[in-house]
Amino acid sequence: MSEAPDASASRRLAAATLLAAAAAVVGALLASHASGWLWLHWCAKPLATALIFALAWRACPAVSMRYRRFVLAGIACSLAGDVFLMLPGDLFVPGLLAFLAGHACFIAALLGDSRFASPAWPLLACLAYGGANLALLWNVIAAPLRVPVVVYVAVLCSMGGQAVARALRGDAPARLAARGALAFMLSDSVLAWGRFRGPLPLASLWVLATYYLALWWIARSVQGVEREGRA
């Protein structure tokens, strides 16, 4: 059995992750007023996601190796999505596809120890939330983007619903995953409203804060029983 990671090293990694995420948010906010700060956002945004990947990688013992692999794949896809969405030019669709693949990986991780939509009401509730947002934004979504956006919302909400259904068993790591999934839904909702309806006040703060919180909780959900204080 592999040894638990050094506690001080884990704390340093967590602190570095927090600093990188904060720098990404600050860089985005400053760049909206002075483009000379864009470099900070470009450096810190993927760095924060990469550090969250490292947190999931180092989690020991893991809930399961299968769960860790799919969560790591999902975070890696999110990192690719980060890069696509911040590069010059309109790479919204490639970014959307990267995050779509990430959510599919998260769903695969969640299905390792739970049945899909069992119970069904969390999935239905999340799909209803996604459908309501789509209905309110439909007229301002460009026609070529409507099918990709609908597919994305369906997969994102399926991830959220499955995470909540899994968390109902009362397991602490499962509850962390559910919090992360719901935070992801919130982050993408704010992002969608800002993109399609127009700029929102402090949009970068709300989008990135909830996004990093989502990834943080999902990465933390890889940690198995030892962190929860059980034998």
C-alpha cells in the first residue's frame, strides 16, 4: 500500500492552488480595465487548474483508482478548455467541446459505484434548471451554437444530477463531488448569461471563483476514507 502524502507538502500545494486561482481572478478583473494585466490571467488560469489536477493525483488513499483516473481525465479536459477560452480569437466551440468531454469523464467517474439516475429526481431537477436557462437565453444564442449548447447543457446537468443522486448515500467524498458538480453548473450559468445576454458586473470574479471551487471539490472527492477519519 502506498504511503500517505506528506501533510506539509499537501498544505503547500493547496496554498499554491489558492494563490494561483486568486491571481487568475485578479488578472481577469484587471485586464478588463488595462490589457497589460492579461499576462497574469493567461499564466495563472491554467496553472490553478494544473495544481488542482496535482491535488487529485496526490490524493491517497483514493476512493478507487478508476474514480481517480476519470476525475484526472475530467480535470485535464477542463485545463484544455481553459486554454481554448482564453486564447485570442473566438474558440468558444473548441472550449465547449473540451469541457463537454470533461463532464463526460466526471460522469464516468460517478458511475463507478452508483447507477445512473437512481433516484431520478436529482437528474430531473438539474435538467429542469438547465432547460429553464436555455429557454431564457434561446433567442440570443446564435443559431449555429444552439445544438452544441443544448448538448453541453444536457451533459452538464446529467453530471450534476448524477453527483447529487450518488451523494444521497451519505458518503463524505460523494458529497464533495456533488458540491463540485453543482458549483460547475452555477459557474457555467453565469458564463452563459454573460456571453449571450451581455457583460455582467464582476463576471470574471463569479465565473472563476465558482469554477475553481467546483474543480477543488471534485478533486478533493478523490480522497478516500483516511481523510474522513475512518479506519
